[in-house]
Amino acid sequence: MKKPLLLVLTFVLLGGLLAACGSNNGNNAKSSAPAGTESASASASPSESAAKPKKIALVTPEPIGVNPFFQLMDEGFKKAGEEFGVEVKTIESTDPASIEQNLRTAAAGDYDLIITSTFQVEDALKKIAPEFPDKSFAVIDTVIDLPNVRSVAFREHEASYLLGAAAALISKSGTVGNVVALDIPLLSKYTSGFDQGAKSVNPDIKVLVNYVGGFTDPAKAKELAILQNSQGADFIAGMSAVGDLGVFEAAGEKGFFASGQDTDNTDGKQVILSQLKGTDAVAYETVKDFVSGNFSFGVRDYGLKEGGVGLTFVNKESKSPLNDAIGQENIDKLKKINDDIVAGTIVVKNPLQ
């Protein structure tokens, strides 16, 4: 009996030793997990663990403050940067050579997206974007067909149609005018849309068109507006960027009514309408899409339906009161036209297609 009992005790002791060894091996396995796993999670600061903020550059073809078009775009760009925690920088160009240099510098840098704008940058962007195929670009207000470029276009002809219809409703003489910066395809969307809208209201209306020869010549624009007024135009649409200031000055002196472009230029007296283009909204949306992972290349366009273009008092608020020369009855007619364009009942022809 003593011998079996001794064997049992021996087995019990051996079992305890084996269990202890197994426990030690388990501890060793835990402590020999992939190197640095525990220490990295313990020592990493929240800022080091967080994703690096995206960097986005806006390269303008001219200095901010000259043309309200770019100033508005810059405001939307910076607003998006604040709201989405993006590091943004505006790089202002002064001439065609600096446009190319600024785009190249931004592309060669650590920016994740480079945004630029208008036909003025087309040649430079067509050259630089293929040189940096892994970089993302976006161009506002023109279309460039490249695999790493998003083009943002506007259906300006839709808002111009509304403006032309408004001019025909307002005009007492049956003659209206357009003072336009340049005779180029992009601006034909303004003049063609205006002509279509005016003649939808009055098929016999006369539409005068004169070209300034540039975007920054108020003196020449004023001269042309006075000329059109002498030919009977009692409503003249400024379509010449900074030149519109000359149209407005002429309207104040001669007593005809006028409209401005891109931003709300209305004064409630002589400048009674403005055709608007939401460059701030599309710059904001471009940044938002990129940050949220919804960014894609190809063409995105904005018209009346998307709120990218519009006309004061019709589908956009205005800073000034409604002038009696328009009247609420005409605004209601224009709102109906706006709704019909959005619904597709009225189709405004795009002269570029």
C-alpha cells in the first residue's frame, strides 16, 4: 500500500511542475508579441496617431481683389478649409508665365489637390497635369479633358436666359444691349442665352452687342454703354468683369437700367439686376468632395437646378430692394421661367454644343 501511495504522490508533484512550466511559457509568449506593439500604443501621442491633414492649393490666374469672380472663389475655398480642417493656401499669379510657375511649384510640393480657374490657365494646366499624373487637379469655369483633372463648368446660358427675359419685360424702347469683355466661346453662352430669353418674351426685340477687348477696361465699357444707349437701349447688361463698373457709371449718368455679373452689384437705382455665378459654392464643394472621399475626375456642371448660377430676386437673394422698374409681377413671371428651365420644359440652347 505504501508503494502505490508513493507513486500517486509522485504523479501529483510532476503534474504541478508541468502546470507551472506551462504558465511560465504562456507569460513568455505574451511578452514576446510583435516588437513594439505595446510600447508604441502606450507612447504614441494623439497628434502622432491622427491622420496628417490634407493640403490644398488654389492657384489664381490673377491677383485676388481685381476681379470679384476670384475673390468670391477664394472666400469659398478658405471657408471649406476652416470647416473641414484642411490646410489651404491661395497662390496668386500676375501673368501667364507666373501661372505656369505657380502650378508647377504647387504640383511639385506636398499639396494633395491643386485647384485653379478659367480659360486663362488652360495651356499651363494641359502641360503640367500630365507631368504629375499622381497629383489631383481641379479647374473651375472651363473644361480640360485629362485623367487627373476635375473640370467644373457652369450653365451660364440658363441664367442669361432669365436675364434676357427680364430685360425684355423691363424695356420700353424695344432695344437692349450687352457690353461684353471678349468675343470668345465662353462668353457666347452669356450673349446667346440673353438673346434667347429676350426673344422668348418679345420676338421683335433688338439686342445690341459690343466687345470691350478685355476684362479690366471700365473706360471702354462705359464708352460702349453710352453708344448703345444712344442707339435706343434702355437696359444694358454688363458682361465685362471689371469693365462693368464703366457700364454702371454710364447708367447713372444717362438714366438707363443695367445689370452686373457674377456677384450682386445691384444698387436698387440704376443697377437693378445681377446674373450670379456661385464660384464660392463650387470651390467649397470641390474641397468638401476631396476631403470626404467623394472626389472624382471628369466634368461637373452647375446650372439653375444645382444653384450654381442665378438671377437676383428670382432664385437668389439681393442686398438691395426690388426696383419698381421690374416689379413683383415680372419677378413672378421670371420665377415661372426659372422653374420651367429646371424642369426641362424650357430648354436653353448651349452655343458651345
